[in-house]
Amino acid sequence: LGSLKNLTNVHLNFGSCKEVGDVGVTALGAGLGSLKNLADVQLTFGNCKVGNVGVMALGEGLGSLEDLTKVKLTFGNCKELGDVGVTSLGEGLRLSKNMVSVALDFAVCKDLGDVGVKALGEGLGSLENLTNVD
């Protein structure tokens, strides 16, 4: 992805790709973080093996994108995702000062608890331009 410097939108669906996990998502997060013109990112990882490590890297990559205005992330039934990953995602999204829309799905993420949800809320709460949360 790093060579696509003019890319502004990325919409990828890995739903139910049971072999997609932290290694792939970590590499994807690094690649996305190098695309400084990205404004819209929509990624679906429902029913995958994505866990804390991958989501931490994704948060770091997205957090480095100054032009990012819209994010939609689906992690439904990612059973290895918990508070550590979601906390890091919140910290990354907090850096996206131009963000206007965020949609997040963590349905059936059994290791996610109050700590991760609280940190995510704090991160999103600091985004002054945010007008839509799903």
C-alpha cells in the first residue's frame, strides 16, 4: 500500500477470513499509516483471528493520518480482541483531529470490558470535529 501515495479511500472486507490475524493486520496498519492522504477507512474483520496486537498497530497507523475524517471498523466476533487493543485504538483515533465520523463494531468480543470501552470513549470524546458515532 505504501506506494499508493494519492489514495484517499480504503474499503476492505476480510469478514470470516478465519486465517486473518494479528500479523496481517499489523502489516496493514503500518501500510495505512504511510498513506498520508487517506480520509476514509472502512475495514471489516468480523469472525477473524484479530487480537490486541493487530488492533494496537491499526490504531497507531490510523493515528498518524492527519487527513482522516471517516473510520468504520468491524471486529464482531473477534474473540481474541480485548481491553488492551481497544484502549490503543482509542489512543490512536484521539490523534485524528479532523475526524467527523466513527463507526465501530465490537459485537461478541468476549475479552472486551469496561477498561477498553472507557478508554475508547475518552479518545473519541477528545475529537472536537466529531459529528457522527455509530
